[in-house]
Amino acid sequence: MSQPGAPPGETQVPPSNSPVPAAVDKESGRNWLAARQRFFSFSEGNQFLLLAVIIGLLSGMAVVCFRITIEWIRLALLGSAPAPPPMRVLLVPAGAGLVVAFLVQRFFRAARSSGVNQTKAAVYVFDGFIPFRTAIGKYVTCSLAIGSGQSLGPEDPSLQIGAGIASVLGRRLKLSRDKLRLLAPVGAAAGLAAAFNAPISAMAFVIEEVLGTWSAGALGAIVLAAVSSAVVMRSFLGSEPMFRVPAYTLAHPAELLSYAVLGVVGGFLSVAFTKIIGYFRPRLRSLPEWTHYLQPAVAGLLIGIVGLRVPQSMGAGYSFVDQALHSQYTWEILAVLGFAKILTTSLSFVSGTPGGMFAPTLFIGAMIGGSIGGLENHFFPQVNASVGPFALVGMGTFFAGFLRVPITSVFMVLETTGNYSIILPVMISNSIAYLISRKYQEVALFDLLARQDDLELPSMEELREQVVLRVEDAMRKPAVPSLQAGDTLARALEVAGSSPEEILLVRFPTGRWASISRKELRARAVELPKGTLLREMLSTSRLPVLHPDQRLDDVLRYIQGHEVLPVVSRAGSRMLEGVLSLPDILSAYQKSA
């Protein structure tokens, strides 16, 4: 109510010292608190993204400790000299193998399996569950194995450690089953990003090999986890790329032929390496239980014998890859190092010694690539080939052929070296190696290992290569032209009488589509005048509209409840391309089977 003396239409504000009713004051306070609570509250999606950052930070710190532990064990067991004493080289891997085998057989049986496949199993089989005991086992046994000279790398264990941390956090927070399933690959990306100092490669690998999909929810969490993990790693171990390489320039396009040759050699060698592992691993696993206590030790002894002559073939070998990238070896020595690494890595992996294959793969690729570059330069000096660039391209080439992750292999080379000028040779060589590997090795490495472990995990490679059926593969041409919304009931009856179709489509000027059956038309003809327009009869009817390029899998969600749907051009919803029914879809699937 307006107070005396106040302008018309305005209400005088009471003086500040006027008493305010207590009920009004309490209600205002509650409203203020509710507004602040809404402002600071997180939706489930935001909580998940925040958890991804926390997982990245914890995984990064765990991987930093893991890397330091490996180096500490290496110094304690093999010493700091460039060439360790022969007796240490011979006996340390064997002795450590006994300890590792005992720990694996008695306490950490899951530690010997592939961390990649265990993460996939958590997603597709175990509702995101990864025992934290497995992550601890990976940390302990892999630190001892790699530090003692076994020819394995820390990346696969780092991936598993990150996935284990993510899984235990999700269980503690009692997240939903869908979120728990997604947490394992989020942690895997964080662990791999810290291990390689390569967040983009880690993200690409997890999506390419573990998830197989680029959904927005998964991508955001994986990116945040990988980036935060890499930030932690760089804070402790430095921000430099894993390998430092000299500048590279492509002098002439003809040089690409030399890299194509590298792709061919790398492809066939990766097939041979996969077949060696695929042949010996199940045979050693099938031996009596007591032999599993000795297999890592025997492998370590054989590795030590090789290491007496080729000490570079022991351990992860990152420093030797860096030397190859700087052309510090002749092509003959590089070839010896590459084949020696294939031998020692095969011994370590098939014996059940815990560890990863990423670092040995890069090592082999660098040595074989460098040897091919040096060989071409020796016999064909007119070709501008040298060891360093070929070693760099060889890393990605062998990675693409052996692990069968072509996209990750390109990013891996670029991120671990910081050299983006060599991307064209990398793409050409990687593609050739990948295609050769697919041609001559039917099952990819991780799928092969999963089958040997009696796990039926989805093959991401098969999903990528799967033929996708689309609407245009199943649709058929309509028997008669569609009706118009402005047609009369009499015209519709005339068309229905000459059409074999039970359902007739009706097009509206606005691009909306509807349908009417012959039975309904005959029923309406009894009730309504023959001059009634179809738009009056179908004013509220509306059909979903399909396009020729849509996937049939997606169309199944729309076709329920409709006998036939119109397929229209994306250039305009009035242009009818065909019609589609559920029997048409089933027929298309039967033909493709």
C-alpha cells in the first residue's frame, strides 16, 4: 500500500530501524542458504570430472615413485657403471627372477597378466573392479624385474597402477556401476600419460584399445586425468620429452620410398615377434605348477648371458634409444641390438615375468629403423638416408605393427620426441606396417593374450573394421508416390486402391511426415465427406524421419511402433528417397551375415 506523501504507484520503504517480522527474516535466510548451496553444489557429471583430476594427481605421484623405485633397484643391483660387472649381469636377473616368481605365485598372481587386458576386463566383465592388491603387486614385482635387467618396460604396469587407484576410489565413493566401469580406463590413461610424459598418446591409446569409443563423457574425464597426471610427472621429473632428437627436414619426396621400405620390414618383423610370443607363452604356462617358480629365473639367466655381449638389450633401454636417435651406432650394431632385444624381450614375457611391452617395442623399432637407414645410406649413398630419422620413424613403425594401434603410434612418436616435422614419413611407414601385420597376423597381440588367458574381451580392432549397415543398405523405393497433406480423402482412397502398400505416407508442406493405413482410410470414408483434406485428418500425427546415411543400429530405436518410416534426403526433408520397415532391416542383417 502506498504511504502518505509517496508518489502515485510507489511504495515507501520503511526506515531501516523498522522491525522486520521474524518469520520473514528466517525465510530469507533459508532462501539465501539454498541459493548458496545450489551455487556450490556439483552435479554427478561435474563430480566425476573432479574425481578424474584427483585420479590423475594420485596416479602421477604413484608412477613417479614407481620410476624412482626402478632406478633405485637398478643402481643397487647392477651398479652405476655403464658396463656392470659380468657376474652381476649374469646372476642378478636370475636371482631377481626367483624372487619375482615367488611373489607372483604366492601373493600377486594377477600381476603376470597384461595390464591392458585387465583394464578391459574391468570395463566389460567385472563392473570396473580391479583389486588394489593387483596394483600393489604390479608395483613391487615390476620394479624388481625391470630394475634387475629383465627386458620389459614400466608403461603397462603404470597403466595398471593408475586403473587400480581409480577403481578403489570409485568403490570407496560408492559410485554407480556405469561410472565405476568408466573409472578404470580413466585411471589407465593417467598412469600411461605419466609413464610416457605423453598425455595425448595415453588418451588415444585408451580410447583406441580399451574403450573403442569417443563419447563426450569418457573423453572429458580421460583428458583431465591424463593432463593432471602428466603435470605431476613433469613437476618431479622435468618437462622435457622422453627422447631428444635433432632437427629433421625432408629434402626430396623420393625419400618417402625409403621409409616405405622401413614400413615393409617393420611390418614383417612385428608379425614374427607376435608369433614367437603367441607360440611359446601358452606352452610355458601349460607346464607343471612348480616350473612357474623357475621360469623367470631361467629367463633371467639367459638374458644375462645375452647381456654379457649385448648389455643394451637388458632393462627398458631408454638411454640407448636416445643414442640411436643421435646416430651414435653403426647400422651393423643397431641390427644386432634390435634382434637381441627381440630375443631378451621374448624370454622375459613368455616366462611370465611381470612388465610391459611398450618400451621394448620402441627400442626394437628404433634399432631396426636406424639399421635400415644406415644400410640404405651405405649401399645407396644417393638416397638421403641416415640413422637418426630412420630410428625415429622405426619406433612408430614397430609400435603400429606389433601393438596394432595406428593412431596412437603416430602420436607416440610425436609426443615422446617433440619432433613434428617427421609426421609424413611416420604416417606412411606406420600405415604399411599396420596393414602387413593385419594381413599376416589374424589376431592382434592384446586379443591373442586375452584368449590365452581364457578371456573373451571385445576386440577393438574388429569393431573398427566391422562393416556398418546404413539405412541406404536396407531401404526400398516406395511403390507409389507419397500423398500430399492437401489431397482429399477421395484422392487418398484412389491411390490406396492401386498401391500394394498397406501404409501410405503423407507429406506436409513444412517437411513433416505422417502415415495412414488403407484400413483407416476406408473407415474414415464412412464417417467423413470425400472432400475432407488429409491435413485435417492427420493434424496431430508425426513420423520420425530417417536419412540414408544413418546407422541401422540407431534406427531400431525410432522404428518401434511404426510399420514404415520415410527416408528423406539431407538436402531437403521433402525429397523422399525411400521407405524403411522392420522387415527391411532384418533382411539387410541376414544378407550381411
